[in-house]
Amino acid sequence: MAQVPGVAANLSIDSDVVGFAFSGGLALFSAVVALTHISERKSWRAREAELVSELEDARARHDRAKTFLSSEPQAFIAWSGPDGEPDVGVSGLPVFETAAAPRRILAFGTWLAPADAQALEAAVDRLRKNGDSFRLPLAGVAGRYFDAEGRAVGGSAVLRIREVSGDRLELIGLRERHAETERHLAGLHALLDASLAPVWARDAKGGLVYVNSAYVAAVEAKDAADAISRGLELLDQSARSEAAQALAKGVVWRARVPAIVAGSRHMLDVTQTASPDMPAAMAIDRHEVETVRADLEQQMQSHKRTLDQLPTAVAIFDRSRRLAYHNDAYAKLWQLGAAFLDQKPTDGEILDRLRADGRLPAESDYKAWKERLFEAYRSNDPMRHTWHLPDGRIVDVVAHPDPRGGVTYLYDDTTEAVDLATRFVALNRTQSETLETLHEGVAVFGADGRLNFCNPAFARMWRLEPEELAEKPRFETIVAHCKTLHDDEETWGKLQSFVTSFNDMREGFTRRIERSDGVVLDCTAQSLLDGAALLTFVDVTADVSAERALSERNKALMAAEKLRNDFIHHVSYELRSPLNNINGFVHLLGEDSTGPLNPRQFEYLGYVSKSSAALLAIIDDILDLATIDEDALELEFSDVDVLATMRAAIEGVQDRLAENSIDVQIVALDNVGAFRGDAKRVRQILFNLLSNAIGFSSPGQTVTLAALRREDDVVFKVTDRGRGIPPDVLERVFERFESHTAGSRHRGVGLGLSIVRAFMELHGGKVFIDSAPGEGTTVTCVFPARAAHEEMRPAAREGGAQ
């Protein structure tokens, strides 16, 4: 056809021929096209018939699939890709068949249990991302069960959800119960293995099929399999026969039988079930229980003995509120007889008995009060009560609930404690008030160095503000204020060391503080309990001033005494020399060699001799006293014969006895013997006493000189029947220069008894005087018979020197 125009151009052809040819070509083309069309239409019709057949077949399959899908409740969800929208199809699930419901199925949490919803979401996510197939049983919130299956189909993720019912639902239930039973069985096996009691089970033929760990240990097997395979029996043949007979009768077998457990004989309490298919048995080892029971009984008895010794009353009531135990203090406290308590009365019966006897607190509503008390049986915490009894006693009651039921009551008579506490509070208040009113400053510091207490006098004494002291300052702060009055680092350092020391055995001390304002304080530091320290400050300014004045006066007196003693010695020695001359010349004048004297001259010469002798005796006495005052008199110890000394003393007063017509009576026992002393001074003592007795006696009276030995002492007594000594004078008779001669012929300077006492003290003895006006006087001298030694010289600056 493409070449025709070319040919026509090259050839000279008739136009008609060309038209004819063109028309023929067109006719030919139309014929070919028609034939082709007829051929293709036939092919199309065959294809159409094929497609119709396939469509019918697809419709049939669709109908069959729909029929299959509708045969059970289920839903299909398909995703064409990870990000594709889901295509939801629901069949037979009424909850998802409404118009808005199909897509609601994708909200798994609205119709599934939370755990199952989370599991399904996770499985679907893995299916869409990775193509992981799954199958899950699901539990709905309305009690329904579903089966979810997901898989990848032709590049799409398809999820099928079916509601489970009928046999399938029953199978799922059976599977769940089987799994739960397996878990229970595993837990039971674990419990039995943990049990200390041997447990075993047998099959219908009597062979072991299960043993726990305790059974394995009891039969000394390697493990449970070893015990079962070897058929190791815990019970002996006779016990197993009894168990088999009980099983044959269909009854539970219980018995206490002996058995060898781990090589030792024990008593076992065995219990076997009556199941014929698989009888199981458990053995409780009574050996340990009996040992524990014996120990418990021993401990209970020990506790009872201990409780019986306690002063606190104890009563234990069981869960039925009956008395289970009481100690002796309980019976004594409530005065309950043993016969009544042995009946195990209830708690209420005891309270009623005590109320009837008037030994319970007076309560207006006794029933309500008793119910409040019984709340302890229903409580978990101890309950406390305080009873004020009619007889004035106070009893603290503590009710301790027993977890197993019952109550333990503790009764403590706190009457004395309350009384002591009351008295302590009163005493503490009195002590506080006393400290508040003291003039002495008192401060107590704790172990931490802080002020715990101080009285107003302390604040006034150191000019401290009460507001600052109320803040409990430290010792250093108080010292900083006090240094304005006494800036002595040594004093404050020593006090601070004492207050802040941790040594509980620290020794207290006293220190004098002289302040800059002239005030003198005596500070005393004492240790208290728990490391506390007590400081007291006493104002001794007046005392110190008086002490200084007295000290100065004492020095002056001592100087005056020394001057007096020196004067006495000097004057005495100066007087002794002329007196000795006088006595010598009197003696010469009395001799015949100097010429005869007329009677009057001889009488006058006697007066001079007596006066000079008396004056010389006075001078000797003064010298003796001066020597004693200077502590310079030495005693010359020897064996003093008592009778000889008494006669020598009487010999010295013979002229006075004759002159005054006085008799002397010596009274001495044969066993008076001798003693250690200064014979000269003993004679001087007796001479002075006899002289006084003669001077105070009337003519014709008798003076008695007695001596006796009494235990380890030698006693001299000089007794006269003179006028006696008045009581007011009796107190001063031993003082120097005290001479009371009114109404008597006795004359003297008052040194005789002073010398007697001084010599008695040098001997370590004592002198007593007993006198009554009109009845006479008795002077008693007691010498220690064995106490005087030549090398000992007692001090004698007492007595007359004072």
C-alpha cells in the first residue's frame, strides 16, 4: 500500500484503474478487517464465557467461603502493608456487627482483659512489621473467650479472631485447670520437700511412687529416685501390715510406731489416707517434740518458780477466760484462798468475788467497767489501768494479750512508790525553795559544761543577769562575766578543769577567792552524779576580817604571855634569893649558937619562918606553872609506892593538922601496890589536896585520904567534911588565882588545884571534884597504872594556861 503512490507516479496508468484498484484495496482491507473482527469476536466470546465461568466459580467459592466463615462467630482484619488501613470483616459476633462496631474491634482493651489486650497488640505489631505468625487464647471482659490467629498472606497481614464455645471452650477450660493443677502439684511437692516430716505415697500395688526430702534423709538414700527404685521403707513390716489392713477397710490409719530414722530409733506419729489408688502417709517425729516438750515443761517450771519470787502479782487467763496460772504474790495481793484459785475460776468470777469483798475500785457502772477491762481479750496491744482500792492502795494493772488467746495480767502495788514520788516531789520543792533562799551562791553544771541550776544568791554575788542565766550558758561564758571582779587565771582554770572533766572520781576542793571589790568568797567544788559539778560560794568577808583581827590579837596575847612568863621567871628567881637568905637567917636565929631568945622573940621568929616558907611555896608553884606553860617540865618516872607516897604527903601537913586540930584517916587496900609516875609530883598533888581539905575543915573534923586500884587505874580520893563549894564556884576552882575562902580559915593565892590538874594531865590522868554546900568536898585523882612511860611527856598547855 505504501508503494502504490510511487508506482503511480512512475507509471502512466489510467486513473480509472487506479480508482478501481483503490476501491478493491479498500474492499480487501474491509474484508480482512471483518474476518479479523469475526475471528477476534469469537475469541472474545470464548474468553467472555471463560471469564463468566470463572466469575461464577469465584462467586461459588465466595459463597462457600462466606458460608464457612458464617459457620462460627469470627472476625477478620487484614492490613495490606505496615502503614495500610485495616480491612475489617465480622461474622457472627453480635458485639461487633453494628455499623460503628467493626473498627471498634481494633480497640482491644475495650473488650479484652488488660493483659490479653497488651499481648495481642504486641503480637499484631510483630506480625505487621516482621510477618511473625502467632496464635493466642484470649479472655474477654464479659466472660467470653476468643482465639486469635495471625499470619502473613500474600503480602498482607491477616488476623482472625474467633469466639470459642462448646467443646473447644471446654478444652480450653480443661487445659487451664490442668495447668493450674500442675502448678498446685508443683507447689505441693515443693512444700512437702521443704517439710521436716517424712511424706510418701504408694501406688495401688503398694510400691513407693513418691517420697520427699525428709523421707530420703530418714532412710539414708541418695535421692528420691534412689529411695523409690530400691524400695527403702521407713516403717517396719508390722506397721506396714497395719497400714495395709486399714487401707483395705477404707479408713484413715493413725498410729504411733517406732522407726529407725537416720540410724537412730525415734517414735513417729504416722497418718495414712484411705485412698485405694494412691495412699499417702506422713510421719511426725515425736522425738524432737517430746524433747522440746520436756524442755518447755522444765522452762515453764523454772518460770513459775521465778514468777513466784517476784513481788509483782501475775495471773494468766486462757482464751476461755479461765485462770491458767497465778503466782504467790497474786494470791497475797488479793487475799484469795488456794481452794478458790484451784477451781480455775473465770476472770469475771474473780472480779465479782473481789468486788463482793470490797477490794476493787468503787465504780458507779461496774458492768461497763468490767467490759472495758475485758477488751484486752480482743485487743492486740497491752492495756494499762490504775486502780485506787478502798483500803488506800494504788495498783497498776497491765493486761498483755496472748496471740493464741487469753490475757496475762500484771498487778504492781505502787502505793509505796507513789508515796515516795510524792515525798520526793515535796522534798525537791522544799530543797528548791531552800536553795532559793540561801545566802550562799549555788551553781550546778552538767557534764557538757552548761549551767543546769543556780540560785538567786549566785546571780547577786557575781552580778549576773537572770535572763542570761536562764539560757543555760556554758562555764566559759559565766567566767568571762566574773573576771571583772576576780581576774585570776589560775582560779578559773582550775574550776573549769573540774567542771569539764570526764573523770567521775575527781576530788572536790575548796579555794578562797579575794575579789577586787574587797569581797572574800570561799568556793567549794564537789562532784555529782552523771559527771555534774556543784560549785558553792560563801561570802566570808566578815569572817576573814574577824579572823585577821583575832590573829593580830592572838599575836599580841602570845607576846604578852611571853613577856609575863619572862617576868614571872625573873621576879620568881629574884624573890627566891632574898627568901632563901631570910630562911637561912631565921634558921640561924633559932639555933643556940646565936644566943638565947625570949619566948616572944621565938614566937615572932616562928611567924617569920612560916611566912617565908609560904611565900617560897607560892614562888615554887608559880615557877612550876610557868615551866608547864612553856612545855618544859619533865616528869621523872619511877615506881611510885602508893602507901609510902600517901604517908609522905601527910607528913608534910602534920604541923597544919596539929595547929587546926584536924585528924587524917588513911584508907588503902592491900593490893593497891605501885604504879609508874613521878613520885615527887604525886606527893605534891596529894599535899595540895590535903592542904585545901585542912583549910576548909573545922577543928575536930577528919580528912580522909583513900587509895584503890580499879581495873587499870590507881585512884586517890581526898575527902573533907567542911563547908563545901557552891555550884557557881565549883566550875572555876581549877582556874588559876581563883581562891574562894569565905567562911574558912584557908588562905592562898588559888594555884593549888591548878597545879593538881596540870600534873594530872602530864601523867595522862584525870581529876574530878564533887562538892555540896554543907556536906564537904571530895577530890578524885585517877592515874593510869600502865599508860605512863618515862619516854612519854604529854602536853600540858591546857587547863590553867587557858
